[in-house]
Amino acid sequence: MRLPPSFIFGTATAATQIEGGCTTSDWWAFAHTKGRVANGDTPDVACDHWNRIREDVTLQTRLNARAYRMSVEWARIEPQEGHFDEIAIERYREETKLLRAAGIEPMVTLHHFTFPSWLANRGGATARDFPERFARFTKHVVRALERDVSLWLTINEPNVLVAQGYLLGIWPPALRGDLRALAKAVANLRRGHVAAYHVIHHVQPHAQVGLAHHVRIATPASPSLADRFAARTLDTTFNKPFLDLPQDFVGVNYYSRDVVRFAKDKPAELFAERTVPEGSEKNDLGWEIFPEGLGVVLRMVAKKKMPIWITENGIADASDTKRSRFIADHLREIARAIDEGIDVRGYLHWSLMDNFEWAEGYAPRFGLYAVDYATQTRTLRKSGELYADIAARGQIPT
């Protein structure tokens, strides 16, 4: 099975997860609060990407990558309200130029989970002026990078941000079951995306602007009315709130599905208990490996009648025994969708390298490159070699 010659292969990362050295974000403060992140891990150094940009662009060329999804760190660019750090902006400008020179298209995410501390301290996504402040930041970044960037993602996985921060309470601001704050955050993130979308097109009329949606299949654990209600509620509240926003392409982040059982003792989780079918293959985080779900998601999203990018797809697999098959199986779902006429433009594998995985710390290993955090050595995994071969030839192995 082959993918068309026009199909674009690449990788994805996020600033906080790889850069290191930023002390002015809510996630830096959160990680330095005891008990918040597994093993007491912090993003203080991460993959030291901030000092290794050239090396890490070279890593991508070894993968035959033609696109790279990166994010810019708002807290680094605007460390104090209204003060923009031009040295930081110049560093991102250098990175996007290096990518272009290497034949790699940069796709830049403007907000990937983190807030500057000055904004987080007055509510982050729930702050009254979040949409305006985000639009101002967006204008500054787009004007700085417009020569080398024409693909933009405004916000990464806003549904995950609000679920983790306001429903489950395991990410900043660590509010559990606060549905009022959650609703305010959803409304503000929607407004923020719309404002940023229009700002980008004002500055750069021919830009392509999307939003990275984390989409999960919600399957009832049984045919019972209660389980079907729980699955439908989860699908509606998690997958749908941001799909109807203006965008030029749809970014899809897909990892797994949830088999859902009604749980009357879990009001903070909307009475839904997420389960994994017994005997199913799992990744290192216990998520079910369910590639056919990507095909379901693509057919659902295709109803929007817009181009689609797979902006994240990957597996926590420290042993690297499952990743090659994971990649091939998910690419086959994409190839089938394209054969059906669905406009899927590219696949950006999560991740280029192992990184700081938020509240899970450094234990999960998602990278095509393994990272030795003690030495910062990057080593291409066997699955990375396979990915490089697929990217070069477009041929998916059986």
C-alpha cells in the first residue's frame, strides 16, 4: 500500500516539552510544586532543544521529513505583560529559516498548553482578557515569522487543556470538577482561536490556519442505555466543542479510543468511566492501540469538507517493539481514507524525540529518536529508520 507522492511526512514537538530554560510559564511553576509531576520531573532542561536547534533540524533530515510542527513559547516571548523579548523571537526566526533551508515546511503552534505566569495568575484561559491578549501575541509572532511560516495552528487540543485543568484537576490550574470555570475556559478558548484566526489572515492573507483537535472514539462498554448515554455524552463534550470554529484545515491528533461505562460515582468525570478492553494491546501508558479508530475519525472530520493534517499520532513505547507496527497500521488507515477521496495532506508523527510528557514526566518514550537525558544524546530508533524509509518511498510495509 502506498501514499501519494504529494503526501507530506514529518514530525511534531512542543516548546515546553523539549526546549528547557523557560522559568516564566505556569507549567514551570506547576512542575516545581511537589507531587504534581511524576518522579518530581521538571521541564527545566528537557531536551535542551533551545541550545541544539541546528542539531535537531539535522535529525529531521535523516528522517526524510518535509514538515515539522513546532510551537513557540508564549511565556518566553512575552515574559512580562506587554514586554516582548526580541532575542527569543530571533531564536524562533533562526529555527524556521533553518527548517526552510533544509526543505522542511514549518507548521507553528501558537499555544500548546502553557500560559505566561502573568496571565496564569489572573486566570489563564478563564481570564476575561485572554482572547485579546492571545490575539496581540499572535500578531507579534506572525509578523516576526511570516517570511518562513505559512502554516499555523492557533491552539493545541483545547479540549484536553480544559479537561485536564478544570475537570480532572491534574494540570494547571488543578481545579477538579469545576464546571463553571470549565465553561468559561471553553468559551474563551473558542473566542481566542477566532480572534487569532482573523489576526493571522489580516497579517498574512494567504496563510493556512487550523486548530489541533484531540479526537477520541467513545465506544459504549455495553448496549445498555446508561453506557450508551455515557459514551454519547463524552463524545459530545470532548470531541465537538471546537470542531465548528473557522479554520482552513483540520488538525487531527489521534492516539486511542475510550470504551465507556456509566459511573454514577464519578460526577466530576461526567459519569463516564473510561476502560480498556481486556486482552487488548496497550502502550506504556496503558492506552489501547486502536488504529482503526483513526479511520473512523477521518471519516467523521471529512464532513467538514476541509483539508486534514494528522498533527499528532504516536505511541509511548520505551522498548521500541510496537512503534513500527503502530506507524504502519495508522498510515494504512490514512491511505484507505485517501483512496475514499478524503483530503489528508500529511502526517506529523509524535514525536521527533523523547520529551517531557507533562504530568507523566520523562518516563513515557514517544520519540523516533531516543534521548539520553544525562548526556542529551539523540539515537535513532529502529522505528525511526522505518519511518525514514516510508517517508522516502511512500510505501507502507505489510
